[in-house]
Amino acid sequence: MKDAKKDMLWRVYLVYFGVLIFALAIIYRAANLQFTQKEELLEKAKKQEIKYFPIEALRGNILARDGSLLASSIPDFEIRMDLSTEVVSQELFLSGVDSLAISLAGIFKDKSSSEYKSGLLASRADGNRYFLIKNHVKYDELKKLKRFPIFREGKYRGGLIIIRKTTRELPYKELAKRTIGFENPVESLFVGLEGAYTADLKGHEGLQLKRRISQGEWIPVNDNPEVPPRDGKDIITTIDINIQDLAESALARHLEEHKAFQGCAILMEVQTGEIRAIANLRLDPKDGKFKELYNYAVAETIEPGSTFKLPSMVAALETGKIRLSDQYFVGNGKVQYHNRWMLDSHAPHSSFMSVQEIFEESSNVGVSKIITGIFSQNPDEYVALLRKMSLDKPLGIEIPGEGEPYIKDPSDKRYWYGTSLPWMSIGYELTLTPLQILTFYNSIANNGVMVKPMFVSEIREGGNIVRKFEPVILNPAVCSPSTLQQAKILLEGVVENGTGSVVKDSTYKVAGKTGTALVADGEKGYSEKKYNASFVGYFPADNPKYSCIVVVNRPEAGKIYGGAVAAPVFKEIADKVYATQMDIHDEKEREYFAKRSLPAAAKGNYNDLKTSLLAMSYPVMMPSQNPEWVTMDSSRAGIVLEPEYHGTDTIPDLYGLTAKDAVYLTEKSGLKAIVEGKGVVGEQSLLAGSPLIAGSEIILILSDTIR
């Protein structure tokens, strides 16, 4: 029994010592690796390390409502070369380096052939396996480059390394730039619609296996990624590119004329809230031009001035304590509240004015007397009625950075003064963004229903709709039906009889309100020379289809009033929309234009078409600028020439052009045209809007009719 016990203990001790010796060996080996062979092993690891790298997906497109590209990702390539002897043989390198250097200098024109050759020779001597040839290479350049000496042997014999990237481009450049959005390089984030819908636009990253080479660079193991990226979805906006162009052109011209600092113009569809145009222009001090530098319409909260008199009148009418015919004493247009005087901008035509006349003439004294007469004992009721109109709430639009509205609260004794109520009634001591002001006026046009401004109508993937957006109601009734009807009478009266007469038109009716507000200069108070001039309203007044606001900030050329500075921009936009949107016209007008003998729709050179049409005495609405190319639309109210833009990197839309114009445009784009048939272009072999590759052939089939 004892022998068996000893035998067992001996076996346990043997196992124990065996494990101990093994553990000590591991510790020794680890220490040896850590302290003796560390540098050598780290160097090996660096040379042999392999890991996966993410591949950015192709970002989706942002398109106008008609499918025109507003933002697109253009393929962009980085070209490198493996100059090691293991890949490019000495014989191949020496026989082709001169020709390769000459070819590179010829295509890129950034260095001489000798500079390219010396760089290739030096990198060859160093055994550089990841030598940078050129960044930002276009696809047509890449196709030529693949045929160059040495490179034509491919990756494994010619050392050619192609890294695909993308760059984001705006085909229309500044057009609606702040709304479309872009990447902020400082904060590495997207703004505008690019930021709001980045989750849809960015797609899903792929994976590519890369290995580290001796210079510390990472190169792909295989030509194709192990996990291909999934491209982003496309965003279809509500923007009408032609109206957007008109809005920006008209706004820029008037900003220049009035020497203003900045301004905005927004056109909204009444029932849906769809934004058809939104222009934001600010003076760039670097070159003195107006550009989309800041989203003034969405982000800037301003004291609205007289355009806020409409909410004040709606609040007063809701109490049932006034009628439009009631008379108020306005004296000589001057009244004192506590220690502060309020003045009218113009002397009133009479000492007594009706409520309607007060609003039409935009009398500060009259409006303040109406509001203080009703609410001075209970200002909370006035503020509560403003809140009932949803004027204290942000719109919740998808574009980041919306300004917060501010409506004073009488319970906040720090900021509520004896003069607060009368000054709030005429649009001071409270702030709203231009878009928030427009949304309220749009609700009056929309029979009291306040809808959320809409910038995107659909999201598509592979041409299929994956999400469709419907109008969102923010407030089903901003006021009672009786107040609504009186508010409409007031707005129509401003244009027919009052300060907004500049937008009066014999063809269609406009309803709206002018606004002129002093601009506060921080703690310095109000400057007597800085104003916001605005006009906001809707048209046609008897059957509203569109609402619009124009704000011009700090005009300094002499004119300061909304009726003189902002209203003309409104009228330009409204006239254009009325002339080109057939659904606005009543049945009699549609029948009249349908019976007129007008030429068929066509496209072509602007100067040629204009000369021909005027010579034939056709009534023509010209574009606001002088574009090179236009489309001619005669299916609506007369003939309208619309600007036609052609991007430099995409196939132009040639449908409807004469052979002469089509050949000129294709050759100018670097394409080779093959023309078949006679008439105008009815078909083209390369899809309009697809990437343009210089030197490609495009077949143009002419016919007597166009689509």
C-alpha cells in the first residue's frame, strides 16, 4: 500500500516539475522575443502585415425635380507605380522609361519629360513600390494612360497601380449650393441636404485587402475588392432648376443695384409645401460678387418688421373685437408709449383710418393702437394667439441649422417692458427666419392649414422609389375661417391699394405684405442706416398656387422700403412662374393659348432662336440672363425660352437640336458626331447625363419630329 502511495507521489512530482520547466521555457522564450529579437520581428511584421481597408461607396446623386443633376460623384483616380525589379524587369524599364516620361508630360502638362524621367529613375534606384505618378486623374485620361509604354503591360509586369476615388461636383456650381450642401472640410461633415440625407447618400463601405510594403505604404493585394461597396441612394429634390436660376439671377441683380449685403428668395407650393426655389446670396468681399455663402433663409433669425403685422391682425380679428371698417385715430403718424416714440414711415393720408387702410398703408401707429387697445390689460392673450399660430415653434425641416423663433413672454420680467407689446405688434422684439415667415403666409393661402416646407420628394435606389415623402401638416388651422377670409382681404388690399402696388398685375392677382425693419447692431441698438426690406405673399390670389418671400438685407443705394427693394424681385419670379405653369391659368386662358398658332417646341442657340421669333412677331418671354443654349416651350402661356445647361463632364442632351447645333455642341464637348437622317435630333446613341469620355463616337439620328 505504501509502495503504491510513493509511486503515485513520484508521478505527481514528475508532472509538476515537467509543467514548471515548460512554463519557464515559455517565459524565457517570451523574454527573448521581447528584449532580444523585438526590433527584428517588428520590422518583419511591418513588411509582411496584411489587413482589410474600407472602400468608400459611390455617394448617391442629388437631383432636381425634373431629374437634372444638382450634385454627383465623379470618378477620380490616383495613379501609382511599382518600380521594384520583381515587377518591372530591367530590360522593360530601360527600353520604355523615356517614352513613358514623354507620354506623362504630354497628357498632364505639369512637368517636363526630363522631370518625369528623373523621378522615375530615382524611385527605381530606391526600389519604390508605391511611387506617386498623379492625383485626380480623370477617366478619359486613365484610358489613354493604360496604353502608355511599360503601363500597357498591366499591374503585374508594368507596375501600374490604379486607386479609384471620387470627387463631389455641383454641375450648376453656385445654383442652390447652400441648400444642396457640400462637405465642410474644417469639421469633416456635410451641410445642407448632403448632411440631412447623408445616411442614404453615402451607401455602404466595401473592404479591400492590402499589404504593407517597405516604404510603409499600403497597396492592394488584388485588383478587385474582397467586399464590393454598395453605392448610395439618389435624392430627388423639389427644386425647379429653371425657377431656381431665375430667382438667383433676379435676386443678384437687385442686390447689386441696391448695394445690399445679402438676401434670400424662396418659392413654395401652397398645398404641399414643396420648395421650388431657394436662393441665398451674400456679398463675397474677396471678389465683390454675390455667392451662396450662407443659408440666410433657413438659419438667420431676423426681426420681421411690417410683415409681422399680419399675425398681429389675425390675433386681433380672432378676438372678435374689431372689424375691417372700424376707424382708429392715427393723427400725424406719431404716438408715444412710455418714454419711446413710434413713428409711421409716411405721413398718413388722414387722421382717422380704417383697420383695412391701416394695414394697406402699413401704419405702425395704427397697428400698435389696435393691438394695445385689445391686449394691453392682458398681453398673455396676444402671445397665446401667436403661439396658436405655431409662430413660436421651429419648422423641424431636415436641413440642419434652422434658426429658433423667439416670441417674448410677458411673464419674463427680465425682458418684458412697457413698450414690448406695441413694438411686437409691428414686428420688433421678436425674431423669425425668412422661411418661418413664409410658412405662416403660406398657411393663409392654404385656407389656414400650415404645412411643413418640403425639400425632398423621393429617395430612389437603382431607379426605383424606396421612399416617398408626403406633405406634413404642422397646424390644421392657424385661425378661424372668418378671420382667414378677412386676412386674405387685407393682403389683397395691400397690393391693390397700398404699399405693395408694384406687384400689381392686370393678368393675375397677388396678395402680400411689404416689410421694412431697422436692423439691430448688437448692443449698440438700432442703426438708422441698416434695414431689412422684404415682401411676402402668394399668387394667384383668387386661387393660390405659390407663395414667395424676398428679403434684402442692408440696402445702401438709397431705397430701403420693401415695396421698392424686395417686391420687384417677387414680381419677376411670379411673372416667370405664371407664364410657364399652365395649371395656374383659368380655363378661358388655357383655351385661348391652345387655339393660338405657335411653333412646335424646339431647342437651339439662344441668339438664333430669339432673332427668328422676334422677326416673326411671336410674343416671347426671354430668360433673365443670356445663356448660350435654350429650350423653346410653346405648350404653355405663349413662348418661353428656358436656359439649357450642359455640364463639361457629362453627355449633353441633344434632343430637338438642329444638326448644325448638335454637331457644334458635341465637338465642343470632345465627342465625335455621326449624323444620320434629316431634321432635328430624335435619338442619340449615348445617354444624356452619363459620364463624358473625350473622343467617343455619338450617333445622332435626325427626324422630322421630336419627342
